[in-house]
Amino acid sequence: MNCTDATAYMGQLADLFARAVSETLTTEVLRGVGVEGMTPSLLAALECLHRRGVGGVGDLARDLGVTYAAASQFAARLEQKGLLVRQHDARDRRRAALRLSTRGAQVVDQVARLRADRLQAILARMPEEQRQALLDALEAFLFHAFEDAAAIERLCGRCRIPHSPQCVVNQMALARTGRGVKRPCCTPRSDAPEGGGTVPNA
């Protein structure tokens, strides 16, 4: 197989891999959660708010790399499903802090458990050396995949890996820009109401 053919084949495998990961670790998992109309995009918004603790629609838009209008729609749909609570600013009713409801936090935890179980079942069918090779390849691909600082920051905002100086995204940022990343979801808004965390369903 020549270089051109190998590159084309790797591209096909990468596309297939992305689809397989999406199907097995997101689509199938969402079927088991039991929330009607829950989509991967809504799950991403829910998980982002879970990491942030509290934030506004603008925060959600920046963290997800979407428009304000799209983030507003995500928030409205999550609120309709009882997964999000909107707390309006007493001084300005146009501003509101978004928090997960108790049910919203439960869904995030349930998704994490189902995802871990599904991934463990797949990895258990692979020999140890293949699991290690996959881990090494994934880390190497991620490390070399992004060069733009803004893209790395967006990737950090959607990452599920606990943020640390050793994480692959931070190491990527150090190599590309000379400085690490500070996950936006780890920094609540300065104008958000005090408290944080989840609140019971209204």
C-alpha cells in the first residue's frame, strides 16, 4: 500500500471510528437514559453545565463553540425536560443563571456510568497489547490534531477528562502556544448568584 492509499484508508478508518464511537458511546447510551428527545447536542450542553456548575447562555455558547441563539435553544429544551433550572437575576430579569436540576445531574451521572460500562465491554474483548496500542495512538493523534490556539481552547471546553496540567489537551496547548489552557467550565461567571451546584426541580 503506497502513501496515498494509506492516507486515504486512514481517513476512511478515522471516519468509521468517529461514527462507531458516536453510536456506541453516545447514541446507544442515550437510548438507555430514558429522556425523550435527548440528543448528543443536548447532552453536550448538559455535561458542560455540569462541569461549570452555574453559568449563563453566553457561557454555554462559548464553551460549546455555538451561537448564542443555538445555546439559548439548548437551554430552553433542557429546561422543558426538567433537566435545567433558570435562576433570574433579581436586579435584571433579562439575565439568568443556568444550573442543572437534580434530575439533570442524575442524567449526567447515569450517562457516565453507561458509557463506562459500554466502553469496558468493548475493551474487554481486546488483548492487553491492543488496548495499550489504542491508548497510545489516541493520545498521539489528539496531540498532533490541533494547531490553532482557539480550537484547542474549544476542545478543552468540551473535554470530559478531569482538568490537570498533565492532560493531553493541556500538553497540546503547551507545545503549540507555550502556555496551558484554563478550562472555561472550571471558572463560574463572576456575576453569577452565589451557591453553585445543583438545585431541586422547580
